[in-house]
Amino acid sequence: MNKKIVNMLFSDMCCSECKSDFNEDSLFVLRREDNLTVLQITCQNCGKSFGIALLGGCEEKDFSSKSQDELALQIQDGPDAICYDDVIDAHNFFKNLDEGWEKYIPENLKKNI
């Protein structure tokens, strides 16, 4: 995995313990496999150690022509947040299940119970 790509991934991250920024010396490659690189990340300030696995196959792309807004993560619309009524409805649903509740589970999923 290209060291420049790895540095880009961690450029805006900091240590959760002392809040120091990670730098190039913070990253150590522990293992490389076909499509996997396992890195150890150690804070150079306080010594706290982190581990992370990164999938390979990353290609370096030219992002210099894109604006910050184009590169920012976009918030996706999703379902409404769970409200108190939803929790009460779920509680009542589970409380009122009869002894034959397993009949509602598809056959192919029953083996995982």
C-alpha cells in the first residue's frame, strides 16, 4: 500500500488519549497479504497504540481539482430517529408474543437461533 495514501487517510486524525496528530512516524506496517495491509498506529507523543486493518487495492487519485465541499462526506437521508413511542411499541410487541413466536422466523434463518 502506498505510504502517501496511508498518510492521507490519517492526516486529519489524532490520538484519542492526548489529542496529538498522527504523523508519518506513527504508522508501522505489521503484515501485508494479498488485499490486506495491517498497520499499527502509535502516538508519538504519549505512546498509546492503536491497530487497524486496511483493505488494499487503493489507488492514488488526483483530488487537487475538487473543492472541500465535493470531498466532504455527504449526509444521507434515512429513516426517522427512534422515538419513545417506537420503544414502547417494540416492548409491547415482544411482551405479547405467545409461545409459538418462532413461527414468524423464516425457516432458513431458524438454524441461527
